[in-house]
Amino acid sequence: MWPVRGFMHTMLLAAEEERLAPLVSLEGQSEKPRLCLHVCCGVCASVALERLVGRYDVIAYWYNPNLSPADEYAARLAAARECCDYFGVVLVEGSEDSEAWLEAVKGLEKEPEGGRRCVECFRFRLSAAASWAEGQECRWLATTLTAGPQKDVAVVHELGRQIAEGSGLEWLEETFRKSGGAHRAALLARELGLYRQDYCGCAFSLAEKQARRGR
Ligand code: SF4
């Protein structure tokens, strides 16, 4: 179990305005249950959307203030938009509050990728997605983070369960990289011409990658 830290309260208050935004219209959709899919990038979204759109009324929610620098943020967001357009899914963009994210991971800057900083990074993004989904009458919450080959999906699912439950949502415990999902995401990304990143996303992971390459 991971306790919810105090700063999250501040962040969630900041997200309240977005959460209370008018319901996103999914005109023409059936009676399928509404699911908010937190989207981290276009590549991971591809396989997740391919597996979800027939079963749920999916709204994609972009919330990744961890991404740095700005041109990387823009490239990943553009790829996420292209991918959602391809699957006919609405993508709602959350705020780009990098200061709040830096505060969330304060003191953990030197952690290696896959360490405690990543736990807080997942928590931060999933909490914002849950808070937003709550105001959108979603029943389910899921994340494309489980399509990433390097992500600790046990941590993502444990956090997701806790956070979804706290927001009155159900957590979709689906690991999109399984059953050939990682390979399928790579194929779809190539087919759709999506931008493919080569590091996790934050400035610290970029520095780690550069240090590895410099060795
Ligand atoms: S390495 Fe990736 S998951 Fe970890 S803190 Fe950075 S962006 Fe978040």
C-alpha cells in the first residue's frame, strides 16, 4: 500500500476546475460503460485503444506534466492526438503543471528510473486522471502506462486500484503489453507514423539515458 501524500491534496484542488468541466460529449456512443484512459504517449495508446474501443466508451485523458523538455512534451502530445483520432476517441488535455509535478517528486530526483520517484510520478498522474474522470461520469479508469515495457505494472495496478477506489471508480487491471501487446504497439506506431520516444519522459530520466550513452 502507498499512502497518499499531503501535496496531492493541493494538486487535486488545482485540478478541481478541470474536473468540474462540462461532460465530454460522446455523441452516438452505445450503452457501453464509460472508461477514462489516462494516456501517456501515442505508442502506448495505440495498443490500449485497439483493445478497449469495442468494449468501452473510451475518453482519453492526457496528463503528463512529468515530460521534459517542452518539445518532447509537444511531440508526445501530438502523437497521442494522432492515435486517438485514428481510433475515433476524444482526447482531453489536462494541464501542463510541471511545477506541481516537480514538487511531487521533490527529494527523489536522484532515484534511478524504476525507483521511488516513479511511484510518485505514477501516483501524481493517475490521481489527476481519477479526479477528472469522476466529474465525467466514468465508471472505469485505466492507463496506457501498462503498455510500456519498462514500467513496473504491479506498482501501477496497486496505485490504480487505491486511487480509483478513492474516487468511486473501478480500476481496469489490464496490462496492455501482455499477449504480444508491446510488439503490437510498435507495429501500430510504425503503421500510423507515430513519434517514438527513446527515454521515459522526465528530465531526470533523460539525464540518466545520456549518462548511459556517454559511458
Ligand atoms: S523515469 Fe519516467 S516514470 Fe519515473 S519519474 Fe521520470 S517520467 Fe516518471
